[in-house]
Amino acid sequence: MFERRLYFHVDWLLLGAVLLLSVVGVAMIYSTTYVATPAGGHPGTQPMTQLYALGIGLVALLVCLAVDYRMLAEHSLFVYGGLLLLLVFVLLKGQTQMGGQRWIPIGPFHLQPSEFARIAVALMLAMYFGENRRGAKNPGDLIIGGILTLVPLLLIAKQPDLGTAITLMPVFVGVAFLAGLRLRLLAIIAIACLPLGFFGYKFALKDYQRQRIQTFLDPEQDPRGAGYQTIQARVTVGSGGLTGKGFRHGTQGQYKFLPVAHNDFIFSVLAEEQGFIGVLGALGLYLFVIVRSIEAARLAKDRLGSYLVGGIISGFAFQVIYNVTMSAGLAPVKGITLPLMSYGGSSLIASLAGFGLILNVRMRRFTN
Amino acid sequence: MTTNLIPDDRRSLTIRLSVLQYLVAGAFALLAVGFWVFQIAQHEKFREMAENNQQRRLPLPAPRGVLLDRNGKVLVENQATRNIAIVREQTKNVGDVLRTLSAATGVPEAQLRDTLSRRRRDPSYRPIVLIENASFEQYVAVMARRLELPGIISEDVPSRRYPSSDMAAHLFGYVGEVTEPQLQRAEYEGVEPGSIVGQSGAEQAYNKQLMGVDGNRTVVVNSVGREIKELDKQPPTIGHPLQLTLDADLQKATEDAFTASGFNGASVVLDPRNGEVLAFTSRPAYDPNAFAAGIDRTTYGALLNDPLKPLTNRALQGRFSPGSTFKMAVGLAGLEEGVINPNFTVHCSGSATFYGRPFACWAKSKGGHGAVNLKTAIEQSCDVYFYTVGNMLGIDRINKWATLLGLGVKSNIDLPNELVGLVPSSQWKLETRKEKWYAGETISVSIGQGQVSVTPVSMAVYAATLANGGVRVTPHIIKAADDGTGLKPVPAPAPQSTIEVTPEKLEAIRQGMWGVVNGGGTGGRARIEGKDVCGKTGTAQVISNQNRLLAQARNKNLDFRDNGWFVFFAPRDNPRIAGVVFLEHGIHGPNAASLAKHILATFFAKEDGKPLPPPPTHEDLHLDYKDPYARGGSGLAGGGR
């Protein structure tokens, strides 16, 4: 299955950048979760857990690299179906933590199926549009693609985990865009979304959700409540300055002024401890990973590969951009993790598996 | 190219992938700009905010300066007490926390709420003390429920400890939180809101010296306010110690005497040579320790509403008729104005008539004193003699000499809120009553009744001035002060005035006063063998006899018993102690002399290096409780012994 000569076509630079980001993530988690006491302190348990996840993620990456993506795509219906089953199972039997029913306990681990939804949906959509001669030019196909995305999206939103659910949207938009979705149609959808968004805000959103958006727009109106995270995120980032406070010397994350920073706000901690220079470095790495992945899509042998990479990397790019924006207190707080860096095993494993597929497509660009 | 992609498709895909790349790169560029704005352009602002997040300056209250007695004995010191305070910014739901705190400590929730609302304008990071001087049980209860009480902290603060429950309470005064109006005043410049300052007595008068400089600790705290580490510590500087002129033993003797007597009143004992206050008391007193760590409202309310007014410093603020103790002033005026000489004799038949109105002598029932000269008139406290002399002098000359002796003017003691008594004059009456003085009014004034009123401290000055030959010393309580380089003597303040008194004339008065104690006079109870105690008793009506009848018919609980005075100095030659004992409703002046005896005996025992006399029992004082209500009979004006 894994031919020797394929080795030479593995994108080591991309793989290296991805692993570097993951390791930086572990280091930031170590720094943020360090338990400070007057006597000195000790590391938290999270960095070790993340390292285990990194190991498992590498195995997942290798598996996704080894199996020909076309073979995988042929079975995409099973993958997709399996995902839907898991999501339904989670809704019925899943473990509830932090206000959402998201986890399936497997031994010592807790699997979060929603994190794998992006890959499954990307695979499914790439297969659907890639094997379809007409591409996404046909509104009918677009609607079917939309439904394929919406089913898992709604299942995840029901958990409720709006943040993760939302990340399926860019996957769909990315694949559809590459598959030739007319820009005019995109514009129409965007314009149609405006009044929808307005009425949604007015009638569909719950009070606390409206509250969140309002506090984002004016965090000072409730500095100790809902606006707290937004303000503290800005303080965390801004206080880092040019060179940062130094590894393990961040005060905002370590002293928990920024709540659960190792999770959604890991980038804020990086900005605080490594400063603007560190931010540029990390942003540069992410940009490299994304641009390099899009390059892989360009090089892909077939539309399937192109769309697959496009779908995965669109979701990835959206997550990175949204999370980093939120980390600086410039976007409403949503449960959208920073892929590769945020604490969370399922997220890391899924991200690495995704890059396994991207490397897969690039590696097999010359094969038949 | 591969079979899967037709060239047209490939071109469109390449373009769209490029669009994607540029979109992402654009977004990243915007993000970089965003971070630049926060991290570089606005860095200073956020750096400060982060620092405020995690750094706390906690005040370390400075202990106040220690108060020593004249022999270096520590009178007032400091002790650590535990306060329970709230830091509001660490508390999301203040209401819940107060409820839990109330349940844990037993302090009514309304009271906590009240305390908090009084300080609501303080910055939210500053701890607000909710429970002062918390008991150990309260402390344990709070610590056990720490998790339910975010923002509740306990702090150890120094607080005042006063010697015994009420010793010299009015002289020491008490401390309390600085008030809003005080903060506006120049003398409290630099004092932080919430600081403890002197609110009465020496604590107030010498607040500046006694107050130390608060220190502070800068600590790093985490988001729930738990301390992580200490960054900086400025230790507090204790206030400067002050050495008082007070003699602890004499003070105790004074308090003991009052306690044994059961009477209220006041006593001020001076060194007549320089005005140093050796003992100072006002009864009833309060416990200044109750104020030390913040007084609770119930206790304070009870003190305020007590009909006996324990917070009033009777020695400085009580104004009473001096009665017969006023007679030396009249006598000296007569001598100095040349109206009489020491041999001037008056025949006392028990009463005399002036301006068509009879005035009784207190000895009327005994048939009067017969022929009395100045010395015997003072000894026997003959009213008729002084009616006569006063009448010869007229009010203005009495006023002049009483004032020179320290009556009817402020003593200018270095304690706050002294009130001034009154020795009337024709000008005073014209100014205040728009009426001319009637010569008939002088008669009552001559025996210290009528319009005259004096404060106990001014009576002590009066005694000292008679003792030292006419120097109206300024009573003061500071002997030495420490400016950081050890105790240095503080020079006594200059006398208020000095009279050019003819020694022989003053001597006649002093002979009379010696006779009061040693010559079978009214103050015999103050006699101490070999010490030549001089003194004068006074029994002063608080109300005229007719009015007393009427008022008591209305309210049986009102106390109209006469006030008792004893002014004294000793020894007769080179006096080293002078003072006054005032018994409010003490019935007889001689009762006051009984108390003075214990004070004088203690003074001389200490001076002679002998064992101090034990505290007197009630029986030792031989108090006379016979209410001489019937005295004077038939509603005649008159004075007691």
C-alpha cells in the first residue's frame, strides 16, 4: 500500500511546520497550566495529556498518509455515515462537560466526535463534487452538498457546541468555491444571509447569546461578567508588548485572569509571553502551513484531491483566523479552538489526521 | 496532465486557489496589524491594566506611638487585633457573600450591609473592614468557609490597648476611623480614608506625633485574589512615643478614691510649680478599649444616650457653681484691693440682710459663727463674712481677681474641647442680658453661687495659682516627646498670667486654707500629719431650694443633691501638689476632702519612698450622706461649707 518511492514526495516542510506548531502548543499549555504557589509551583497535568494526544495524532497522520486518499474517498459514505452515528450516539449517551454533551469515554480518553466532522464532511463533499462532472455549477448539487454539511452541523449544534458546528460551514464553502460555485450565487447567498442574520438575532437567538454579541461590541458594559473575557484577552495580548514577558512569566494566563486560557485562548498566552515577535512567528508558521496546503491542492492529480485539500484547509484557515481574532479580543467569544495549539486531544488528533490527508494528496500527485 | 482534470477546469481551479491564498494572506496581514495595535501602539495601557490585575498594594497600618507616664511606665500600647474585611472586586455577588458571612459570624447582615454602604465610594480593590476585632471563633468560621466567601480576607492590624477599663479614659481619649469632615482639614493632610486617628483626649491632641506612617506590601495575586508572591514591602513606622506628665500611681489613687466613693465627678491634680497634670479623671468614664478596634453601634449608642453622659469630659466641659471654694478669690480681691485687711472682722449671727433681703449663713442653725476674721472665715467657711466683703468689693473687682486666679477663663490645657466657665461682671451682664448689674446679685456670687460657674480644670489652676504665689500656670499633659532620636523633655508652656501679689496678703489666705484642714475647719478629713495640707471645701447647690421642691415633685428620679468640692495644695510651704476633687451630687464638700486625702497620701508616700496606701474602702472615706436639704431654712439664699 505504501510504496517506497512515495517517501520522496512527502512534503517534509509542511510536516515540519505542523509538528513545530503542535510542539509550541504543548509548550504554551505547559506554561499556562503551571500551578503557581507561593512556594514555587508545579506543572499541571495537561501538557502530558497533550503529548499523548500528539503521539496518537502522529499515528493518525501516518494512517491517513498511508492509505490512498482515493480509496478513502470511495468509502467516504461509510466514514460520513459512521460520523453521523457517533454524533447521534453522543447526543443520546455522551458525557456532559462544560455545558455540552460532546464526549464519548473510551478508556482513559474522551473522544469528541465533532472534531472529526470536518474531515468526514470534507471527504464526503470532495467525493460528491469531485466525481461529479458538473461541479458545483448546478444549484441542485449545491443544495445536496449543503444538506450533507447541514446534517452533522445541526447534530453538533444540538450538543450544544455552536463553535465547532460553525467550522463545518467554511469546509462546505471552500469545496463549493473550488468546485466552481458561481461568485454571483455566493454574493446572493451572502446578501440573503443578512436579513436572515438580523431575524435570527432578533428571534432565534437565546438571550444569553444576544448578550454575548452585545458585550463583545461593548465589553465595558459588563466588565466583570460577560465582557470579562474580551477585556482580559486584550489585556493579555497588549501587555505582551514587542518581546513578551517570557516563557512561564505571563501573568494573565498563569494567574487565571484569562479563564481556561490553555483551551480557546492559547494564542493570547503566546502573545503575552512571546510578544509581537512571537505572534509574527506563529502567524507566519500558520500562514506557511495554509499556503503550502493550498499549493498541495493546486498540485493535486485530480479534482477529488484538490477539493479534499481545499475543504480541509478552508476549515483549518477559518478556525485559525477566527480563534486568533478572538484571542486578541476582536471577535465574540465562541468555543472555536486554535487547531494544533489549543489543549484538546480530539482536536489535535483530527487536525493531524487532516494534514495526513493533505500530505497524502500531494504525495500521490504522480501516481495513477 | 491527468485525465481527471480538463484544462479549463484546471485553470479555473488554479485561479480560485490563488484567490483563497490571497484571502488568507490578507486576513493574516490584518491580524498582524491588529496585534501591532494592541502589543506595540497601546502596549503601555494594557501593561498597566495587567499590572493592576495582578498586583495589589496592601496597607500595613502603623502602630500608634506608645504613651508613657512621667516615670516611664507604659500606659497605652498596641496589640494585634484581627479584622475581617471584604475586597469587593473579588466578589461577584456581594449580597450572597454578606449573607454567608453573617451566618458564619453571627453579625447581623443589615449591619454588614450598612458598614459596606458607608464606604461604597472607596476603590473596589481596597479592603473594607466589615468586622473589627473579630473573635477567634469568627475568624475560624470564616476561614472554614473561604470558598463560599470570595473576597473576604482577614487582616491583622495593630490596635490600641489602654491600661484598665476606664483609667484616665478622658485624658487618653480614644481612636476611631478618620471622618469625612476631618479629612477636609489641613491637620489631617496625608491621612488616607479609613485610617485610625485620635478622636478625643491626648489621642486627638497629639494625633500627629502618635500616628505612625503606614507601610504597604505589594503582592502578586491570582484571579481569585490568592497571594502568589510578595514583590515589595515597606514596613510601617510606629508613631512617636510620648511621655505624659501623668503619674500612674497618683492616677490610680484618684480612680480608686472615686470608685470607693461611688460618686461621679472629676479630679485634676497639678504640679503647681509648672502646671504638669499629675492625675486627671472624669467620672463616669467609658472603656477606651471599646473604641480601639472600632466600637459597635450598640455600645456607642448606649454611651451617647446614657443620662450620666460618660463621654463628656467633666473636668474640661463640666461647668458648676464653685460654692465656698470661691471664697479665696473674694478674700484675695478684698485684700489686694485694699478693701479689707486680714484682721477685718465681721460678726456672723447666722444671716445678714443686704439690699432689703436676708442672706443666710450655712451655720445659721448653730446660731452663726460669731466674730470672724479672714482666717477663721475661710476655716469655717462663713458665708456672712464673704457676703460682706463681696458687697464691699462689687462684682467687677471680684471678676478681676477671680480671672487672675484662673476662674471663668480657659486653662488652655493641651486637650481638646475645653469649655470656659463664667465669673460675671457688670460688662458681661450688659453685653449678654442688656441689663445693668444689680449690687444685690453680688452677694450670692461672693460665696460662689448665682451666676458663677467653673470647670474642674480651672479650679485646679486656681488651687495651683494660690499655691505658687500667683502664677497662673498652664496645665499640660506632655512631659517629653520623641522625634525619632529618643525622648526629649518638652518645655512647659508659659503661664497664662502672673499676678503681682503681696506675699503677706496671699499668706493670709493660705493660712486660712491651712486652718480649713489643720485648724478644725471643714476640710479636716484631708489632714495628713506633717504635710501641712491646705484646702477649701465647697458645697454648691445645683438648684435653689424652692425649685428643687418643685422639680422633684415632677420627677422623683432627678438628682438634686448638692455638689461637693475640695480644692487643695500641699505642703503649705513650697507646695508640690495642687488640685481639685469635684463630686457631682456629692452632698458635702468634706466628702470631696475624703477623696483628696487618699490622693495626697499617695503623693507623699511616693515622694517619701514609703509604701503606697492601699485603695480605700467605702468605709475608709467616712462619707456623709445626710442630705442637708433643710439647711438655710425658709428659702433663704445661702451656701454650704
